[in-house]
Amino acid sequence: MEKVLKGEIRPGDVVVIRYVGPKGAPGMPEMLSVTSAIVGEGLGPEVALLTDGRFSGGTRGLMIGHIAPEAFVGGPIALLEEGDRIRIDVEGRRLEVLLPEEELERRRARWRPRPPAFTHGLFARYAALVRQADEGAVLEDPL
């Protein structure tokens, strides 16, 4: 949000918001504020947003959410770095990071999980039991 409001996002950029998926947030917060800011800056048709968070029906533009597996569990979105080039093929329903596989492997080897946002209580239990977005972000039966 800060980069959008400071005018640091340019046409052709892909904004990535990660670690906000079912386990990472926990709970997949709504991305409407940042998508509204992108549109408000006149960048809606020119900027894409990728996230492991979620969108509501009010979102406009090329916004791709519910990415799974999410960054918190080491999904591919966790490996992205500033300056990476990303190809988005809407018709083919594909996202592609334009990096050699060797570089992605190096990044996977370096990646370490973040500590959980909550270590006890309801949110910690939710994060421990929730499934990924592509499985409905539903809770597993702990029994």
C-alpha cells in the first residue's frame, strides 16, 4: 500500500502481497484497500496484483488471488523477489516467473518459514488446522 500511495508503482508492474493466506495471516484478509488504491492512482488497467490473500466482488483489474500453496507454507509466491519478471497468461490460466529453474531451486533452498503470527489461542489453532485456498480454506478435523 505504501509503494502505491508514494507513486512507486508504474504501469507494467506486478504488485505481490504474500504471507496473507489462510495460515499466514491467518485467515485470508481482503485486499480491497490496496486494489482500490491501485485503481485510484489510475493504474487499474496497467498493473497486476498477485496475492495469497483474497478479493471481494468490489475488486477490479487484473487481480489474482487465493494463490496456493501460500507463501507461509513455502509456495512459489514466497520465492519472488523485487525485480522478478512474471508472465501472466489469463486465457491459458498460467502464471510464470521468468527465471531459470536453477535460480528458483537456490531460492527454495534458502527459504525459511516465518514464525506464526499467533502461537496460542483461537487464531493459532485456526492456522494449524486450516487447509489451503485451493482446498476451500476449510478446517481439517483434528480427530
